[in-house]
Amino acid sequence: MRSKGSCGSLVPLNASFAFLFNLYMATNTSPDKNLIERLFNVGAHFGFSKSRRHPTVKPYLFGNKQGTDIFNLEKTAELINEAKQVLQKLGEEGKTVLMVGTKDEASVLVKDQAIKAELPYVVNRWIGGMLTNWTEIKKRLARLKNLTEEGESGELERKYTKKERVIINRELEKLTTNFGGIKTMEKLPDLLLIVDPRHEVSAVAEARELNIPIMSVMSSDNDMSKINYPVLVNDALQGSLSLALEELVGAYETGKAAYVPKPGRGEEKTRR
């Protein structure tokens, strides 16, 4: 768990700091001005203490106040926009993005955004081999699908005794908990969108092993060199996480709206 004094407990913002920010915003002509202001209002600029800072994030810091690192929100906005371009393109191409966020602050937000965009997600715990042992995982997904369909059709009632159904329902519950978020995923994802990679070590390791690009919403205690598309914000405040995820997933949805599936071979022959 992260210690007190981290960005999980919002550091009090004194009047002088707020005054300087408002003065800066009054003269800011950046096209990202609106995004920067929204990031500031939800506390996205708070990182962790200097002692917990990873060296790779230093170029993206504005400074340090009362022992807490402060992100340069202009640079954060640039990172968000770069990530949004990637996600929009993936949406336009009909690619699969797997969302991962199992820590308490992130799980509900990740699940809500994933469901809204019809994306696969992992919010309970990362099952080892979910990517690197995909052949076996597909078998578990097939089993989940089969049991679900039998339950919905009433076939479980007809085929099994009451005692057998108790055992099967336990299996179904476990499969749903472990794999319910990825039950529609037919192949390995084209990109992982992770909240706090320090909390999702196994997911990051498996993606890197398979050369699957990683995008991550993360704070100052993370190693940016392991992430293809980092987004530096306060990753312990729900308001900050919510804003970042809404921006990113919204870009994917925009691209997805323009996606035109390529016709199958049968369709091409019919058109000819």
C-alpha cells in the first residue's frame, strides 16, 4: 500500500500556489488550456514524494511543493493527446485494446469505461499466462461460454443433478470472476491500457514479452521506459483517473465510430 503523504491523500493546495496557477492560465494561449485546467481542478498534478520519484519522470515535473512532486500539466496534456491519437487510430482500424486496472481506486472506473466502449477488461486480478499462455486461456473462455449458454437455456437443469449443479455453478462463478471481462476477446490484444503499471507487474511483463504495446495512466513512482505511451497524472485519486480514462477511451470510441469492417471473402464474391 502507498504511504500517507502520497498523491492518494490530496496535498492541501495553499492560496499562493492557486494564485500562481490562475495567473499562468490567464496568459496561457495553449490549445490544451481547457484540458490543463480540468486536470488541475481534479488534482491530476500531484505526484508522490521526491524520495519515491522514478528518474524517468523528472523531465515531466513542474517542481516540488511541500515534499510532493508536481507534474507539468502542459506536458501531461501533450502525453494525453499523443495517447488519444494512438487510440483513435486503433479504433478506426477495429483493433482490440485490453484495459487493466485491479487496484481499488481504478477497478470500478476501468470496468465502467471498458463496458461503455465494448472493450475487454481485467479488474479483479491478473491471471498468470493470460497473454503468454493464450492457448490455454482460450480453453477456459470456451468453457465459460459453454456453461453460461447451458445455464441460460436451462440445459444445466435438465442434464445435471442438484449436487452436480452446485459444483458447476461454483466453477462458473470462478470462471466469471477470473475471465468474465475478457470473455469476448477472440485474440491477443493489440494494446494494453493499464492503470498504475507498478501494481500490474505481471501484465506489463507478459505484454513486453510478446511485444504488445503498453499505454499507461501512472504517477511519478513508475518507470516510463517500460511504457510505450505513458500518461502522467495522479493515479490514486478517482477524479484524476476518471478524467484521464474518459479522455483516452473517448478517443478510441471516436475512432471506432468510423470503423468500417473489411468484407469477408464470401461478401467480396457476392459483390462481384
